[in-house]
Amino acid sequence: MFYNNNNNSSNNTSAVYGLTAKARCITTQAAETVKNRFLVGSFSLREDNEVHLIEVKENHHHDGGGDISLVNIFNHPCEIWSISASPTNASLFFSIYNTGTEFKTTLWKMHENNPTLTDLVELKGHSGVIRSVVWDQTQGATESSSSSSVMTVDESYLRIFDLNSNSSSAKSTAEINVSSGKNLVGTMDPIHTCIASVGTSDSSSTSSTSSTSSTSSTSSTSSTSSSGGSGGGSCIKGFDFRSGKQIYTIDKAHSEGVRDIDYNPNKAYYMASCGDDGLVKFWDVRNTSEALKTIKAHKHWVWSVKFNRYHDQLVISSSSDHTVQLWNLPSISSNRPSLDGLDSSSSSSSSSSSSSKLKKASKAEDLPIKTFEEHEDSVYSVAW
């Protein structure tokens, strides 16, 4: 399901795109800078699954809606748990999939007007469930660059792989044992080089994988998660994978499992997390003693939270309560007004007026914009 947000918050509209099979994962085709395109992976127990490349065309009529069109369908083996599109090459994406006996993650190449994906390279060496595969966006790589890096997270380890120039081989360059409960999700800092974060479950509880929706979203009728409510809570850990050292810990970040982590792409050190406690939290990783902001976002587990890349005061979350929530949060955005530089000794009316306006603006209220309730089942992921 796709949502269009415009300047009139009362006029947010949605459109539906259907697959023949259930879907649990969606991602933005980030390297496509002109068109709004998304990759959606099907989740079927049968051997044959599909990746749908779809396009959302916005219109500017009074209804504010948009049209969804299918660009291509690609054949994919096994049930797809997660998709991660290359930030620099629109034809490439990683998928995490379950063969029935093991989890794998492979880099695929799409071809125009051809349903067959080319298998470029598999990232090997994992144990148990592979939770996340994430591209490093800090390298400023282009299609002609010598290499690019990706991070994977399985139940115990964080791993870094370097891909060669034609993405035909991958070399493992770092392996870090997170050693705290079970890893549920991982991400990379899009601003600072070589910084990664991992969210875990409570070490006394068990939880199996799940993934995924934009602003679009995907939902599924069945959940394979079991999460215990007892214990001391889950944590988020930050690592510098050049040295292999842990650089911060957020103990008891959520009372239960951490389901998603997303860095603000425009404001350094700011990060959002969500979890099975129904909360969305915002952090400054330089001071992790308490959250900058906590929102009781949903009535059940929160599976996904994402900053808008261009307007980072906009945050979207999705949950097992069947809803998607859109928030306007100026207090944690990169455009939050600053009082720095005001001359406190000045008594001029202009200075007083400027100070008053800035103080008023800096206290701009954080508000929910819209609750989308069209889903009938859990919404596992969202993507802008």
C-alpha cells in the first residue's frame, strides 16, 4: 500500500498494489533519482517467488493521489525476507532469503524487459538467521568506483564485506561478535564512515526474524515472531568496524526486542529505534543515558521506523496493530531553529523580537499527522 503526503495533512491519500503472494519486504530503489520506484519481494513457501519493480507516479490534482504501475517482475528463488537496493546502481539489490534449510544473502542484477535475475555474488559465512544486509552510503561510490562495502547482521555477528568493481566477488574485512542476546536488526551510519549499530532482543527472550513495507508498506497475515516480555530489556550497540571496538551502548533501549534502527540522514548522531514495547524512541548517540524523545506510537509491536531522507522532521512507523503512523517531529529534525549566536547583551527591540521568534520556533510542537488504518494485518516494514 502506498501513501501520498502533501502539504494538506487532511488530504493524505493511499493506493493499493496487490501481489498474488504475501509480501514481507519492500525497499526504495535509491539509485533511481528521477522516478519513485520500489522493490517488493514475495513471501511464499513455494520454491518460486518474485521481486516486483513498481513505480508510483504522483499527480497534482485536488485529490492528491497517485498511480501505481508495474515496471517488471523478476523470478526469485525461495521466500524473501529482506531486500536492500544499491544506493549507486539502480540495477543491483541484495536479498535475504530462506531456502528451508538455511538463510542466504545474494547480490542480484536486474535486466530491462527480462524476468531473469543474474546471480552476482553470495555473501557467505553466516550462522543462523540473517537479519539485515545494508549498503555503506558514506563512501560516495559510483558505478565506476573500485569497490563498495556492505554490512550483514546475523543472530550473533556483524560482518563487513567489500565488493570489487564489477560486484562479482566479495571479501570479508571485519567480523564482530555482538554477544548480547540475539541480534534482530542492524544498520550503518549514513554520515560517519565505518560506524554500525545493532539492535538486540532481551537475552532472556527468543525471537525469530521478520522484515518489512513505503511510504509504502507491506503486510502479511502470519507472524513468525515469539517475543518474551520478561527480562531486563534489549539494547542497541554501536561499533567502529575499522577497529572492531564498541563505541556506545544503549542499555534497556526497549523493554523488549529492538525491531528497527534508522539514523537521521541529515543530522549527525541522531537515531530512531522501535521495538516490541510499542514505542518509538529518538537518541543522540553521544549521550545515551536517556532518549531525546519517546512516543507511544502503537498498541502492539513496532516493526519499522524511517526518517524521510529530504524532510527529516517526517517520520513513519508501522506495527502489528495493523496501522502506519506518520509524524511531524521538528524537535529532532535537522531544521530545528538554533538560538546560538544571539547577542544576549543587546537590548534592541529587533534583537528581542528575533530571540522571541526563535524561541517560539524552537518549541514547535511534535504532532502526529495521520494514522493509516487500511491494512488488515501486521505491517512489517515501511519505506519512503
